[in-house]
Amino acid sequence: MNVAIIGGGAAGFFAAITAKEKYPAHRVVVFEKTGKLLSKVKISGGGRCNVTNACGDMDEFCEAYPRGGKRLKKLFHAFSNQATMQWFEARGVPLVVQDDHCVFPVSQNAQSIVDCLLNEAHRLGVEIKTNAGVCSLESAGSAWNLRFQEGDGPTEVFDGVLVATGGSPKMEGLKWLGDLGHRIENPVPSLFTFNLPDKALTQLMGVVVDNVLVRIPGTNYSARGPLLVTHWGLSGPAILKLSSFAARHLNEKAYQLNVLVNWLGEKKNEGVKADLQAIAGAHPQKRMSNARPLELPERLWLFLLAKSGISADKVWQEVGKKALNKLVDVLINDVYEVKGQSTFREEFVTCGGVSLSDVDLKTMESKVCKNLYFAGEVLDIDALTGGFNLQAAWATGFVAGAAIGGS
């Protein structure tokens, strides 16, 4: 049996290795359109490769997937985060779990993961062809003709085909799959930082606040977590989470909108007012610059005082009711204009792709076309940072690889 894997990324390689392990007599060929294999794996986790996430609660684990989480639950029972860790460690890649549950190779180098996958593929006899872009699939009874981009070689026939081409930034990149009858969810960027024109705020670059609530006014989109002020705007886990869950809304707004920041996390108006009054009562003669609430970074506190129209040299007992109310509002309802977005590091993530409703998640086989399978970000699956996107690649690749050889 001839099996084709279209795409030389994480999902494609994991599927190829799984298929060859399960069906050693089958011919398994990986076709990669570029000259680079596993290129996204090499840059994930800032070049360290966040292999998976060790979160033990599966419901909580699936909440990290803005799209596809509920449907992925059964898939993760077939190949879990623990299975991923065992797989790599059994093949000579020791792993370490950080306090935030992110899992990295002990080497802290993504090349360890890349080498492991390449070595396994070569050991098992998986054929790998680079600079071999597939431009279309044509049905040939129960098999498939692979048509390559001009100059890439003749048409080849395969009994089973797995598409693992990764996320596409544009609909055109998925048209060939739509032409086969699959419903395609429009791809848009996910997991990005916000560009802000507010130069006064961006001068605070490097400031980190550990517990912030960010939300988009007029919507139910919100996120909590650490926030980082950068020279271009806002970043950090809270912003990345918000960008992921609100990806389609942000795209519809062309990334031109307002974002509200509660610098004190879950704190509400009356609670913050009481905290400030308590500070004033305890330190009436202290300058406001020297007594700040909840250990906010000094530079941020001075910035927020100025934004509230309050002199940092004023002592606490001199703050009137009106000024106090203004300060409370700035602390918990700070408004910033967003104008554009920037990719997080070099990790390009899209939401959108082949609709999960057109795929049998028990096998990853298309419900539309027999002997055609999908894995990875070509599907309408995306996740937050922390190893979740790669876990989806490993799991979908494993299930597809195990099924494709028996089709």
C-alpha cells in the first residue's frame, strides 16, 4: 500500500512515523513543498520547542483551544499529553516540566525534537521528498492522483493521502481542499500582540503586571493573566489569550478597536476605592508616588497617576473624592486604542481551515472523500501558547497515521 503525507511539519511527520510503525510493509512518503522540514517546530517556544503541556485535567486542557476544544477531548484520550511525553522520552529525548506546566526538552533546544523525528522517520524507512509541492488531488477510484506544482515531477498514485499542510493565511491556500467538497472556515490570524499608537504607554516598555484583566468593550471577550508593555503596544499571556478567543471579531474590525485594561485583575469599583481609602488612612502624609496599591510597578503607577490628572507629589490625604473616582476608573477601566496586530515571535497561528464537521475524529478521515485524511493546523483547530498547538499536531497525526494504513 502506498501512503502519501502532504506536509513535512509536526503533524505530517508524526503521522508518517505512526503509519510506518504500525504498517512497516507500506510505502510511506512525506512531500514537503519547501526545502525545510519541521521548520515551525524549530522556532516553537522561542527555539526551545514547547512539546506539549502537562496540565492534568482534560477539561481544563481542552479550554486552551478556542476552536475545536470540545471535539478534541476524545482525540486526546486516544493520544494524550502524557502519551506525547512518553513517546519522546522513550526515543531518547528527556523532557522537563516547568511550573506553568509547559514541557520542553531538557536540552532547551528545539533541534532535539527535530532530530528525534527525523531519525525515527529515517530508521523506519519513511521516504522524504522536499521541494515537492502538491497542487491538487484527483480521485482515481478508491485511490488518489497527486498532481505536483509545475516542474516538481509527474503525477503519482497513492492508496491513502494525509493532508498536513499547516495553517494557511489566505483562503486561496485551502481552495484545492474546498474544491473536493470540504467546508472551509475562513482563515484569519490568531495568537498575536496588539499595536498601540499611545506613545506615552509604550514608553513603559518592559513593564510586566502579573494579574490583569483585558476585555473588548461591547463583547463577551475577555482574558486574564500577565500583561507586558512593549515598544509597539501590549503583549503577554493575557493579550495572546484575548487575541486567540476573539480572533474572528478582531479580524472583522480590521484590528482597529478599543481594549479595556483592569490593571488590578478581578477588582471591582468599590473594592478598589476601599483599597485606596485604606492607603490614604494608613499613610495620609505619604506622597502618592511612594504608596501604591497591590504592588503595581512604580513606572506604571506614576503613569496612571498622570493619566488621572493627579500629581505624584500630592500626599494621600489631599486626594479629593472626584480625583479618587477618576483614579479608580483608570485603574480598572483603562481604555487604549488598538491599531493593528503583530505576530507573536515568529509563531504564526491561524484559526480556520477544513471544518471539523467534515472529518471523522475517530480516524481523521474525510467524511466527504474516502481514503483522504487530515491532521494539524490545516484543520479548524488552534490553541493558546504553552504547547497546546503542538499537542493537537501530535494527536491528530497519531490518530490519522494509525488509521490511514488500514484503509
